[in-house]
Amino acid sequence: MFRFWREADPVARKALIAASIGWMLDAFDVMLYALVLSSVRADLHLSADVAGGLQSLTLIASAIGGIAFGVIADRFGRTRALMASVLIYSIFTAACGFAQTVVQLAAFRIGLGFGMGGEWASGAALVSETWKARDRGKALGLMQSSWAIGYGLAAAVNYLVQDVAGLGWREVFFAGVAPAVFALWVRSKVEEPKAWREARSRARATGVAPSIGKALAAPGIRVTAAVTLMNACTMFAWWGFNLWVPSYLLSPEVGLSSARMNGFIIVMQIGMWLGYVTFGFIADAIGRKRAYVSCLLIAAACVLGYSSSSNPAVLLVMGPITAFFATGFFSGFGAVTAELYPTAVRATAQGFTYNVGRVASAAAPWLVGGITESHGFPAALSLAAAGYALAAVFWIFIPETAGREIQ
């Protein structure tokens, strides 16, 4: 099963390790907010729509950061951009623990989002350019799977800090500064991809610098628009669902304790991790389009079923199954965009198509929070199912890319 790892060269392995750890720590930092949201709301007296709005600001900032860091990664290198993004989101996560007002918390979440957005574009380009076409989906699947590990680690830290140690939500955020140390390892151990170095040399020789316009036009504007809108729908669905799942489990409808909620979230991450890893193998075997569309449609059905139940036993069983289908397909996005766009503008294009989706998804936490206030969690969470179904429709306009060598 992991033949591709044994046959990979050391440069590719280090690139995958670096991108995976960066993405894991990204998830760890950003998802702490969802896990402590009930405590933050009580302490700072936030309504559901304001609490959701804070996450929406984070996602908007991450979109800006993702686009900016895509350009930075194309011009100055994948590893430099990766290090900078990790440092930024680590510092601002810890700063959230010092917030005394909603305005302060909003400012720190915006800073966190900016760094968070930069990590994916840098890491995805780094992995795409160091792995062979036949194994690219598997490698990116492993990278993406580290998000589930980071989310599960955040739940474990939240449990240890709040439930075991008896501390508060501020101390949970302080733990988020730890990833800053990882940037030092990246600086000393991870090389820039050969493909990027060659593309950079050509750009210097010709005097032609990467630009967002050139990136978007590479496969055709219609394809870029479809890829961006498809990802926007999946982002809307994922954030609308996952930000509020911990609060739903703690709500009177379900009635879990904080400790049990953290346990449910950790179990969900098992399914999420398996979905990420499995999708890479499936997408390499049957193609990106067939794997993506199938997963999205099943995800819509699973989310609808999950949001319709308040039985803890049912939610415990459905959690990892829902997470498997409603998250695993993200593994394919890095491979699809790597195969659509040339090296000189790859990180710029990936940063744009991935993070513009975050702008659209920024409405999800706020919208779900508002509907929760007026109609309850089941009606609000069911919006995610519609997002997954709509995302599948946009694949009509996206070509199959499996097996393409990067340019």
C-alpha cells in the first residue's frame, strides 16, 4: 500500500513531512476556536451570530493570506512561504488567549486567518512538485489527512486543559504557539523543489514574473471559475457544518458533557483521516472527477442524516462516516490544481482557487449561527448538505487531470 513512500527520494519525503506537519498544526490552531466556542461565548457574552461572524472574519483573512502567500511562494520559494505562514498563525493563536473584548478577539482571529491561508498553497505546491504523477494523489492525500490529526490533537488538548487541569479557554489558546518551533525545522531540513528552481531561473532570464492573471488564464477562465466555485461550495459546507458540530453536541438537543463532546470529535477525526488517505488512492486509480463527484453526493446524504438526529449513539456512529465522505475529497484539490496549472504560476493559482472559496465560505459560520438562533441546529446544519450537492454540479465543467505530468 505504501510502496510509493519507499520508492520516493529523500527530497520528496521531507517535502511531504513538512507540508503535512504544517497542515496538521494549522488545523490544530484554527479548530481550537470551535472546541472552546461555548466557553468563549459565555465569557465574552457573544450571541451565536456574532460568534459565527468571528470565524467568518478568520476565513476572509485566510482567503487574503492564501492568495498573498501563493504569490510569495511562486516568487520567493515554497519553504520560505511555509515558514512565514506557520509563524504568523502560531503567534496570533496564542494572542487569542489574551483577548478581553470581541474586537480584540476579532483582530487576533484575522491575524491567525492570514497565516492559516498561506500554509495550504505553499505546502500543496511543495508536495506537487516533488512527487511523481502516478503518486501525486496519494502524497497529497497524506498531506491533507494531517488536518484530521491536528483537529483531533486540538480536541485532546482542550480536554487536558479544560476538563483534566480545570483551566479555561484562554490557556487552550496559549498552547497554539507551539507550532512556531516547527518553522525552524523547515528552514534547516527542507529544500526548494527542483521544478520551482528551474521555473524561477527561467523567469529571471526572461524578466517575466508570475501574476494572478496569467495563473487564472492557464487552463481557461471557465475551468478556473468552475474549480473555484466548486471549492467554494465545499468550503461553505465544511465550515458551516464543522464549526458548529461541537456546539451542537453540547446543546440541549443532544446534551453531551464537555468531556464526551471531545471524545465524539476525536472519533470523527478517525473517519476524517481515513477519508483523506483513501481518497488519494481512489483518485489515482479511477480519476479525479469520478472520485470527487461520488464522494460529494454521498457527503450530502450523510450530513443531512447527521443533522437530522439528536440521538448520541447514532451521532457517535455516524460521525466518522460523515467525516469520511464530507472531508476526504479535499485530498484531491491539490492534485487537480497542480495538474491544471504550470509551475511558474502554480502556487498563485492554487492559492487563488482554494482561498477565494474561503471568501464564499466565510458566510457559512455566520449564516449557520443565525439560523441556529431562529430555527435550531438541525435546520442550520442541513445547509451543508446543499453545499456538497451543488459542488458536484460544477464538475461538469472541470476536465479529468489524472496522470498528467506537471509542466
